[in-house]
Amino acid sequence: MTLDLRVGNGIMCGTADVSGSTTIDHSQRRTEMADEIRAGAAQRAITPAPGAHLAGYFHDRVGQTVRDDLYARALVIQSGAERVAFVTCDLISVCSAVTEAARQMIEKETGIKANHVLVSATHTHTGPETRLGRVVPADPAWLERLPRLIADAVKDAASSMFKATLHPGGAQDADLAHNRLFRMKDGTEKFGPGGDPTKVAGVAGPIDPELLALKVVDADGRVRALVVNYALHVDVIGGGSATFISADWPGEMAKAVAGMYGGQCVTLFMNGCCGDINHHPYLKQTALPRGGPLKAIQLGRA
């Protein structure tokens, strides 16, 4: 996969190696607007204490230890007088009660309009339950603190704005993701192909191979934020037997990006339509790990 997000002088510039070369050139637009763009990025830890019940499965798992911290990662972009905020949380989901409370705090404390704030979850399966009334119990006290932590991440980003250029890019990669639904020769569909591959007629659905990214660069040429959109379930590092808290492969991606661009770079992962999209190749033979921490690291670095 080739993902070209080269630093340039423009407000929007980049190339994507898809099946040929696609170039985005907004030279006139960047000349008119370059001085208007400002940005800020920050993150706040939202990790619960050990002992949290882990979301994502139909049986209870307890995070006895913290493998790596969970974060609310925020990016604020300003054009002229308008500001928008993007937040990604290393969680299975974020409910409307949490996001609405966070938005109200953000508008009151930063002036960013509540309807200009997007809050999303990476869909990690090794984070705390965020939904009440599920098989796995949530921690109401931790949930009550969550809007404050999300708002603080945005406040930190809004208070550290810098002159910025935005660099979009994209690529196609059909090797990282696999549809987990299979159509059997008897007409049924199954989660996974089962034990006998001769009974499989084929995969029952598609994947979305498109990876989209936005790089935010300051006036000194430093990469300060990276937004990544890709459709892939965040259930790699622990599976149904996990006993630790982790951001899974998006957390490993954030570490890899920080190692490449420096610790000041905040990485926001915005998941795509990942409902039946897994990392497991199922019917394909591969020398790569099929799950666990090594697979999470491999996906994060990819």
C-alpha cells in the first residue's frame, strides 16, 4: 500500500496511489485560504481503573491490567471565524448522553458550537462497557466522568492552535481486511467458514479497501495530527479471552505514527463500516500472526 501525504505549502495537497496516480491540486484555493487555517490537537487519557468489565462480547471479561492507555484524541480546525472539533475515543461506542453532555461543555467553555463537534469511537473490544443494560455491566461513575474528559481534550486542542496546512491522501488496500460472513453451498450463511472449507461457496459480503487520511502540518513543517479512516473491526489484540485493557491496533498505529513524526503528533482513527470486517484471513494461508498483540502491532504499523 502506498500512501503519499507529502508536506507542501498548500492548504490541500497530496497524492494517492490507487490503481494509477491521482493528484489533488488546489493551488488557487490554497493561495486564497492558506492564512485562514489554524488547528490544534491534543489527547486525554480516559483509561478506567483495572477491574473494568470489557465490552464487545456476549460474556463477561474483566480487564485485570492495563496493557496500554485509552485516549480521547481531539483535533480542532479553524477557517476564518468557524471552528470544528473531531474527537475519537478508544471505546466500543459512545452513547448520545455522553456526547451531548460533552458537546455542551465544549460549547460553554471554548465557544465551539455543539453541532460543530463530532465524537466517535474506535470500537475497541478491550475497553470498558459504555452502554447500560448490556450483558456486561458498565461503571456509572466512570461514565459520568467521561464527558468531562472528552471536553478537556477539545479544550486542550483549542488552547494550542497553530497556523496549519491540511494534506489529504488515500490508498487502497484489500489485504488487511476480510469479510467474516460466508455463504455455504447449502444456501446458509455463517460467521466464519466453519471447519470444512469444501462446504463454503464463497464470501457473503464485500470489504471497503479504501484508506483515507488527513495530515495536519504546522508552519515549521512538523506533522501535528493525522486522521485515518479505514473499515476494520478493532478486535485483534485480545479476543474473547482478553483480561487486559487496550486500545488495540489503533493504539499501536498511534505509537507508530508518533515514532515517525514525533510525540507531538496526535493520531485520530475514525472507523469505517466495519460491522462484518475482520482482520482474520480465514481461508488464506499467511505467515503473519492471526491475532493477539503481534497482529495488533502489525496492523498498526501497516
